[in-house]
Amino acid sequence: MKQMTWVFLALLVSSVAYSQDTSMCEMTVRDSITGQRILIGKVARRDFSDSSWYKGNYSLYNPTDSLISEINSLFDGDSVVIYFGSWCSDSQMWVPMFLHIVDKTALKNHVSFVALPRSKGWRRQLTDGLEIEKVPTFVFYRGGKEIGRIEEEPKGDLGSNIAEILKSGQQMNLK
């Protein structure tokens, strides 16, 4: 009987481990306004890349080859943290377009995501005192120090905004 209990527990543990979602998402809730799923906390791209808003907006912006070359030449171990709301129309538009650009550059594997709720009180707890008031906010880092942001929407061309921030990071001489 004791051996049977251990076999049962081993099977139970292995089935639970096998069924674990590979998602990084810390929490999801239902939006009280739309009824849609809202992501909250640190998330992986796979947590939202199957969303209709992501697929529909990913290819809306096509950066030129010269812009991609410029971004790659300015890249210096930089990273980006994207604070966004999966419920927010600006995030739904700009995050996929930003990633479409980044996917063609050296920044591709240096992007992380924090999904924020509608409630600004909860947002403050997830943003480590960075004063993130608008979503999406793209925070660029070089050498662990912030070198620039794009808040809510770019001023002018999105790709040019990225290049300008990376260029300003070089001028800051952070290393």
C-alpha cells in the first residue's frame, strides 16, 4: 500500500510538472469593461503574440534597411523594458510595431516586458519607482542606466525615435 501511494504521488507530481504553462505571466484578470484577458506583471512575448491586436499591427511599420543598419551600428549592449497595457489601444498598436523593428536589429534579444493594469495604484507597485504614467512606455538602458524613453507614442517616426535614443546613449558616455 505504501509503495502504491508513492507511485501515485510520483505520477501526480510528474503530470502537474508536465502540464505547467511555460508562460512568464504573473497574473491575468478579466477586464471589467471589455471582458477580455488582461496580463499583469512580468510577461514573455509568447504571452501576447497570439493576440489579434499583436498579429494585426506587427507589420504596419516597415523600417528601411538604412534605419536598421543605423540602429545596429548604434547598439552597444543596450536593453529595453516595455511597460504596456494589454487592454490599452496605444499599447496594442505601438508594441507590435516596435517589435517588428527590433526583430530586425541587435536589440532583438534584449527586450523584456511588464504588463500593467488599468489601476494606476497597482501600476506603481510594478514599475519600481520609475514614474511610468503612460502606456506603452519603452525604457532604454545602456550599462544599467536609463538613456531614454518613448512614452505612449513616438514623436514622429518610431524607428527614428529608437535611433535617436541609442545615439543619445553614446553621447552620455556611460561606460
